[in-house]
Amino acid sequence: MAAIFEQVREAGGFLFVSGQTPLTETGAVPDDAGEQATVVIGKVRALLAGAGASLDDVVKVAYFLTDIGDLDAVRAALDAVLPHPRPAASLVEVSALVDPRFRVEIEATAYVGA
């Protein structure tokens, strides 16, 4: 089924990246939350690159975790790739994501100028 939304949308110099999940191109989903975060941020990075931006342009991220106990593993994975200064962030623990294998979903907002 095709998505009913855009993966990236530009408005007023901002790029809004839809929530990305850890489903890989092969249809696999890593078991580990840190590995899932690595897949997810890689997808965010690729979408930004396709729109002429990078992780350096990210000003806000929202993290959705199905288990707040995964936070340390997710932070470690993201700390390895997110530039300084860090973007503003929101973290929400949710009861479930669209696929029960998913433990992490991340959306991002980048500023690229008007």
C-alpha cells in the first residue's frame, strides 16, 4: 500500500521529515533498539540529503519509543551521528507503533532558509 503522506515536505525554509521507522530496504527490522535508531536516523539523513540538506540542518526531533527503557541505547546510537549543537527534542513513550516489531520512530524538522 502506498503512503498517503509525503516523506519530506518543505514550507517556509523548513523541511519536515515524516516519522521514520526501522524497516530496512530488505524488509528486515533489527531487534535491538539502538540498531533500530541507527536505521531510522540513516533514513532521516537520506531524506534530508535528497532535499539538499543534512543532519547539521536539523533543529528539532521527536522520538517515539515503545519502551522508555530503550532510551540509553537510542541515545548512544544518535549521539554517534547527531552534530553539535544538538537539535531541540521531544521524547514520547507510546503503547505501540504501526508494526509490533518497531521500537523506535523519529521525525525531524530542518531549517534550510527561505
